[in-house]
Amino acid sequence: MFHKFNGLVSPVYTPMHADGSIAPEMVAPFVDYTIKNRFVGLFVNGSTGEFTALTMAERKTIAEAYVKAAAGRIPVIVNCGSCCAEDCRELAAHAVNIGAEAMCVIAPFYFPPTRARDLADFVKSIAPACEGRPLYIYHAPGMTGCHVSMVDFLKIMLDEVPNFAGVKFTNENLCEFARCIALSDRIQMMFGRDEMLLGALAMGATAGVGTTYNYLPRVYNGVLDAFNAGNLDKARSMMAIAHRAVAISGRYGLHSIKTFMKFAGIDMGPMRAPVKPLSPADEQQFRRELSEAGLDEYIG
């Protein structure tokens, strides 16, 4: 059995200088922040980490920085996903060599597979590069266009890939999520749709991976604590706080995920083009709206 996560997993940022170059020296303070705020794992080079905007060399450098900063204090999962299987294998081998606890791949998103067998064969081709370490798939059909049944895919993986460990499930289909959980105790289904965390917990989730957890850890830990204590009213009230924050953030576009982190006390720099930073006026208005919504005490 592989390590099972129980709690919040941080999909970490790729810190950048003002000129858009990566800033690995900014990783360590963020890792310390996640440990202080009860995160149970780090998910490196995912969507929050802007992996599609990074070169192969940059992805390796960022993975190295997070593994070094974690120093065994918190498990590190490295996303090795790419539309090119050979790149996936190279990144997975690198993740093994630097000491990452687990690897992850995402479905090819330019020519997305349409059959479970095709997706399974793609992931199977990467599994040996992990040298027996856990391998997850990042299921995000809204981003990849790959709408293959995870139940059918998992049945193949459970039979044919001994080091396959589970799914980062970023989808609203809680029925499919629950059916996946029921397949086997060997795999872990980590839920990835932040705003639906409470629903996923009710369906059997024990871990979530979400960008908004990074700057609202007290809110989402509050959801987990209340749910585990059987206090559903409290869990719902904490989710309502998260929904308020997410609704405000959504009005300011994708760059808000780094701007919000800056409000939490950790400035990870700008995002890469084509994502534009907020203007000073918009940033001030964003912060003002969060305050007016009564969210100050929950940030960071």
C-alpha cells in the first residue's frame, strides 16, 4: 500500500521574478508556510505551478527546489505530465533521482484520448520511469478535453500497473468520484475542485488538492475539522466563507491566484504571459472587496 494523504495538499506555485524568470530561491518560505498551516503534501508543477508555460529545464529546477526545501518534512508529488510521453518519462526519472515521493501525469491535452485503453497505455508507458514509486493521474477533463471514464481507466491500471496509486480528480462528477473510491483500497482519490470539498468528503474523500487552499488554509482546515467532528453546520458555514472568497477572486481573472497569495503574506511574483498581472488599482480594489466581505481574518 502506498502512502495515503489525509488533509490538504498544496498545489504549489512557480515563483517568478518581475521579468518572468523563475525564482527557486523563493520556494523555501512557501514550503515553511505550508507546513505551518497543516498541509500534508505538495503538488509541484501542476496548473497552479504554470507547468505548461515552463521549459523542461525550469520544471526540473522547480522540482529540485521543492524537494530540497521540503527536506523530508512533507511529501512531494511532482507532476511530470506532457503531451509527449518521452518528456514525461524524462521528468519522472528526474523526480525519482531528486527524491520526490510520488509522480503524476496528466492526460495528453492536444490529441486527448477517447478510450480508457488508450489513456491507460499512455500512462503505462511512463510507469517504469518511476522505478516503483507511486504514480498518479491528474484528471482534469475541463482543461484537457479528455473525458474518458475514470472507472474504466482505473480498472485497467489496477490490473496492469503495480505502482499506480490514484487520481487527482478535478471534476464536478461526485458520482464518478465515489465509484472510483469503491473500486479498491489500493488507490487514493484526491479531490481537486475546491468549492466542492465538503461534497467530496461526504462521498469518501480524505484529501483535497486545491489552489484556494493556499491562501485560505484556516477555512479549508476548518471544513475538514468540522466534518470529521460530525458538525455539518459548521462545515457548511466554513464552505460558505470559501465560496465568498472564490467568487470575489473570480472577478479578477487568473492572476488573482498569485495576487491572493500575496495578500496572505507570500509574494510569488507574477504569472507568465499570456496571463496579465492586475493593475495597482485593481489589486487595491480586490483587497478592498475581500475586506468588505469580512474575509480578513481568514487569509493566510
